[in-house]
Amino acid sequence: MKLQFFFAFLLLIIVIARDIFASATSCDQQNPCRLRGGNVLSQCQSYVSHRQFLRLTLNVDVITHRWDWLKLRQLSYKRNRCPPTWRLLPSDTASIKLVNNMTPNINKDSLTNVMKVRTHGLQLSDEDLILNAQDHGVEPGDAYTYSFKILPDHPSGTFWYETEVEAPVYNQFSSGLIGALIVEDNPDSTPFELTDVSCPINCQHDVIMLFSTNLVMKKYRGKPGTTQYLETSGWNKNVIEWSFQNIDAITVNGQIQPTLTMARGQIKRIRMINSDRELTLELKVFNVATGETCKTREIAFDGIYLDEPRSLLNGKSVMSPSSTLDWLIRCDVPGNYSMVGNLRNDQDSETDEKPYFLTLLEVVEFGIENSKFPTTLDKQKRPKNKELNNKLNDEEVLKKRSKFQEIVMKTKADKDGETKNDKEESSNKFGYLGIVVIVSILILAAAYKLQ
């Protein structure tokens, strides 16, 4: 009788463990849960000009991407969630071939899916404005090459480009057809402190963050064509509605809440792009546990340098829609700092501001002395840096820039679509199974003794 009791108890333990195991792994298109992130921040694929030329082909198609358990069909370049970054120098010529791989009826509406490449913030000559033909549309199944030259005296800075599509605009911007366009600094007129944290010499400290509202799903509720970009096979109406209410995240370089590791006292240059056409983003950084903040300076807006680094007004920076902002940031105390963005619609007074967790800054102790911020950004007041200028033109540095060509700085998790949390779930599975096995062995051992 006792033996039968123990076997019945063992069966109960196995059933409970099975339910726990299933609940820990049940997040999918039919059983949704809140999205999780936590990967290491990856940088988008960079294409760097070499010997005054940048040649690049952009293949645009509708691709299925995955965030945690969620799958979305989105317009993308070369199957990448994060659009490629273009890096050029003054006097460089860019030749961008756009290949439209869409079909005319992909959106199942009357729109034509014609595409156009546009740059934003660049100062182009009148001749280039004509030759560039930025109003030239590329028909589905066709291709066109856009060409333009960066003026010799063009200011360096953070700009951006986009591919416009004659389709519902929210489908485009939810898909990530906006990327960074960097005109690199001329070392001859750049402060040492800025050169130390900027490409082309010190790219390890030059960080791009492309903010996208592609997972702020409430923006798209009720708009035609939206559900087509959800992988809704097997979904019911309740799950789709749940997604519009609960999938609510701003992605950074196509990732959810990624982590950037910094050394204590080391300055990082962060180039940020707000890709949303309607929403303003207010940014701040702080340690949630201690309230500690990092020393942050604004140095440029929309690709234009300020005269000197500027502290954040009221501890925050404001990015208007479709704008760029450059920060220099230094955290002097080790710990975990959160970059948080408040999202608001300046055109809608009834829209509530909401804070979004964007990135975790993990500041570690490496014993580095505090780096110094530059005192001026005004070209007229900058010291001439002829030694560094000669270094830039040196063959060794030219080789360094060419080696940077088409480097994909991605984590393995991002490459195969697996997230850090997927791995944690996998570990949890084995943890649950281990508990079941151990408990089962103990019960069987006790039953054996009673027998």
C-alpha cells in the first residue's frame, strides 16, 4: 500500500513538473508574453569609403524577423534588422544601387511599392541634386544607382538616409529602412579628446544607436495592412489585440533593451538617430538603484557641432522627430545605468508621455583615469593637428579603414535570431528536468527501502 502511494506521489510530481516546464517555454504566437531583451548592443554593418569611393548595393525585400517569440514581416536591407551604416570623408563619392525586390501587390492595396533613396542633412551641390535624382522611383523588380559627392568643405557629423516606399508609411518605418550616414571628422580640425573617441582612428568608442518605434504596436492599431506584417498564421483575434496593447518597445539597432559595457572613466561618443516621424524622444541616463548619473555632454544636433560641449538641461536631452544627436558620456562610478526615453507626440496634447527603457550601460572597474571632455568644438578655436592629419593619410591608416569595410559587429545570438533569453529559457528547461530527476530518484529510493 505504501509502495503504491509513493508511485502515485511520483506521478503527481512528474505531472506538476511537466506543467511548470510547459509554462516556462510556452511563449509563442498563440500564447504571447511580454518581449524580453538583454543582448550585447550590436553595431549595424558598416560600409566605409576607400580611396574616395563608397560603392554599395541595397537589396530591399520583405523579410520575417524575430524578437524573442514574436515574428514580424518587415521591409529590410539584405535580411538585416539593423540598416547598414555609410561612412564617408569630405570629397568622397558615393554610388548607391537600390534593388527593389518587392512585387507590385505585396501590400494587397492600390499602392505601387515604388522606392526612392533619400539622404537627410547632407549639403549637396546643385549639380548633384540633379544627377542624384532623389525623386527617381525604382519600380518593383527594377534597380537604380544614386550617385553624389560629399563636398570638400562639408561639415563632419551624424546624418541619416532612408528608402521611401509608396506604401503605407508606417510599414516602412516599422521595418527599419532608415540608417546612419557618417561624415567622419577631419583630424586636422578635431580636438584630441574627440579624436580619441571617434572613427576613423578610435572606432571602438564610437557608438551608433538607431532608435525605432517599430515595436510600439499601439501606433499601428486599425491602420490598413498592419496585420499583414504580423506572422499571424494560427493567431486569433484576442492574441492580435493583445499584441497591440502589450508589445510596446523602442528598439535600439533592431534590438530590445541591449547592453553596452563601458570602462569606468572612459568617454564614449554616442551618435543617436530618432527615426520616428511624429514622436519626440526625451533622453536621460541614471542608476536606478543609487540615483547616480553619468557625466553627459551634448556636442552636435542634426550633424552640426555646437561651439562647445553642453551639459544636459534639467538632466535630459530632447530629440525631435527624424533628428540626430551626438553625446559624449562618461560614468565615473561602476554600476548599471539605464538610458531611458520618454516618448511624446507634440502634435497631440492628449497623448501621455511614457518612459521606455532603451539601453543598459554596464560600467565596469578597469582602473582607467577619467578621460577629459574637449573644451571647444569651434573650428576656428581648435588647435591644428597636423601630426594626426599626416597619420590619417598614412598608408597604414588607409589599410585600417579598408579593413573596416563590411565588418559586421554582431553577437552570435543576433546572427542566428536567438536571444540571450532564449538561452536562459533553454537553461531553465534543463534546470526543471534536473529537479524532476533528483526528486524522482529520491522517491524511488525511499520506495525501494519500504519494499
